[in-house]
Amino acid sequence: MLDLKFEYAYSSVTGSFKTAFMDAFSKIEQEECLLKMSVFFASNSEENYFENLDFIREKGQAKFGSNMMGISYVSQKPLNSELIIELILAKKESEVLYTSYNDVSYAKVGVGDEKMLFISGIHGKKDQTIPQQSRAIFRVIRAVLEFENMPISSIVRQWNYIPDITRFEKDFQHYQQFNDARTLFYEGVNWKKGFPAATGIGTRYAPLLIDVIAMKGHLGEFPLMNSKQVNAHIYSNDVLLGAGDSVLKQRSTPKFERAKLIEEKQSVSVFVSGTAAIVGEESLALNNASEQTNITIDNIKNLISKEALSFCEPKLEFIRVYVKNPPDYGAVKRVCESRLSDVPAVYVEADICREELLVEIEAFAKVTV
């Protein structure tokens, strides 16, 4: 069920968003089942974001018709292309159903007790606060999961695109506000298999956007820990910023695992969360993007090493690299290409969850058994 493949369509055409999008979109072939599509392009205002999103959906509906899945538009500037479309695909013979619930389109692989959901492109509304957007989006995700008879704990991978992630409004930081809302959404849920793998990353001129992958019926599911890092969900109060939600007694930690291993009959897959140059819970190599990239890759390699997993080391299938400052792109790319030369990579500009962090990398890895 989880024999996934990541592919990318790039646009090198400069000019308008529509021109760049259609250049990349025309390169998508439908030989395999498309489960999730994400478009990376920087909007220049929130109004512009929704204009672009409407255009994406219009063209998506025209191309895919009844096979329309959720589409995410991520307001981040690609650094190795004008516009990037990321695709998650399944084999052509996969049992895929394209469906919707209350106008939320999503793809479903499998049926009954064995299935996998790709819920993408759930975004907040204009002029709402981060807590308001978070609560509204989580209500939508909860409703879809309940409709599919799946618990919240079935979420195995989550992407959280947070506008101006480190911004403070009075005493409240956007990232901390999101973490508090996520904690309230997860409250009362049995997370005996660990929290989801997740990325929390910044966007600009866009609403809050959340994508999730949920599963049930697979053989096994395990959180992976990096011996060199403190689990994010048990961070001390020292690294949390801003005031907390009044409903909670204290500021919430980020509720995600460093990675999530999924075991099935034919494969073992690993969703690697957004990873940065943090050892223990401390940010390292301040003001040095190259060294932060090296430390980040060390963290990922330690996380999925043969020693850590007690079996064959998974092969990295792709990495997505977030670079805070575009002038650092060349240095970051050189390190990635030197150390991960055979791994396809996408580079985008984005603020990281801590002001001092310059790079973040997420990944997907797989072992065929």
C-alpha cells in the first residue's frame, strides 16, 4: 500500500505565475496514480495567493476531472527553479479512489480496514489569527478522518506551513500559537505508536496550510529517535518562545517524532521530519549555513542508520531543503550534493522555526524487503 514515489515537474520559464505553472503542469504524465500534488511558488500578497490557488484548482479540475485529489499551494520561492510541482504517486495498479467530504477532495488508497488517506491543501481564511486558522483546519481534518472511520492517531505524516512562523504579535509567537493549537487537537488521543512525523516551516503572504497522510491496517508503525537530539515533544521550556494559550497550563512543545517508520509486507518506509542543526535541544553553528547543513545531514543519517534501525539502512528517495537566506543557497547545495549526491533534492526559501536556524531538511526513505 505504501509503495510511494516522489516526482517533480520544474519550470524554468520566467514571467507570470500562470506561465510558469502551465510550463511545469504540462510536463505531468498520468501513467501512475497521482495521490498528492504540491505547488511551490512565492505569492506577493494574500490576495495574489488566492488568485493563484484558484488558477491551480481550475487547471487541476480540467486535467484530472473525477480523479481530482487535494492540491496544496505552498507560498515558498523555489531556489533551483522558477516553480516546482511535487507529486506523490502510487503504482498504476494501486486501488485508488478519488473522493471528497464536505468539499474536501482527497485520495484514498485501499478500502476497509487497510487504507491510506492523502488529505491536502486544507488552508485557513483571510484575516483570521493563527489560533483561529489552526482550530478551523483541525476541525476539517477531524471530520474527514471520522467520516473514514479513522482515529486522529492514524496520522503518520503532517506538513504545517505557518505564515511568518517566527513572528511575534504582542507576546504571542506564530509557531508557539500553532503548537498550542496542535496540542489541543491531539489532546485525549492515544498516541501509543508515537506522534506523526512532521514539518513546521514558514511561508509568506499566505494562510496557514496543513497536509496530512493517515494510515490504518499496515503491519507496524514506530517512532524513530536520534540519540543526539532531545525529542521535540519533550523540549524544555527554555527553547519555547512567546506566551502560551490561556486554555493550557504551560506552553506546548512541538508534537512530532523525529521520523516515523512504517512497516508493510513488501517494504519499510521512513518519513523523516523537518530536521535542523540541533543537538540536544540547542541550535549549533550559528551564522554558518554550510556547517548547519552538515550537522543536519548527520542528524538524518544517525536517525536512519543501520545501527539505529537494526536492519538494512533505508535509501533516501528524496530530500526537500529549506534555506532561510537565498545567498546561502549555493553553499547549502554544495554540501548536499557532496554528501547526498544520488538523492533528488528540491530547494526552497523559507523561514525556519527558530530565528538562528538557517537550514532545514526533510526526507522520505525506503527499504524493499
